[in-house]
Amino acid sequence: WPRFRLGPLHLVLISYLLFQFVLGTPVLAIVGMWGYISLDAASAHALRAACLALKQLSTLLALWGLFALYQASHDPLRHWNTTKKFVSLKAVLVLELVQEHLIAFLLDA
């Protein structure tokens, strides 16, 4: 792998990528619930689809930031065995991306 050195600006950008996920996920969930409560069915469905797309984009951006951070810090942190921790964190985010599709598939089967 090519070496990637993070500068202060990179760390700030990565923190923004993670912050938008931490803040955006609950906000989108609240907006989606509000839509179901107060909008008609067609509008609520459209709002839910938009919220789902934004949540998936947010998750992908957070994953991108975490991959960049992992790649830059892998060698200096090698003695702490960060790979397993990184994989487990990524697994949670990937499962969050596919859980709705997986549940819909299981309910239809």
C-alpha cells in the first residue's frame, strides 16, 4: 500500500465526515418518523426514501473517513492490533447499510 500521511487539515476533514454521520443518522430518523406521523402516505414514502438515501450516503462518507484514518495510522499503531477493532467497527457500519434491505428480503420470503 502507498504511504499516506495525514496532516492537520486531513484530520479535521475526517472528523467532519464522522460528525455528519453521528449527527445526521438520528436527525434523519426523526425526520422520517415525523413524515409518517404528519404527511400523507405518498409524501411520507417519498420522504422516507430520501432519508434512506441520505443515510446511506452519510454512512459511506463515514466509512471513507475511517478507511483513510486506518490506512494512515495502521503502521504506527501496529503493536495495538487495530485491524480487528477496525474490521468490527466497519462491520457494524456495513450491516447498518444493508439491514433494511436484509429485513425486507427476510419478511418477503
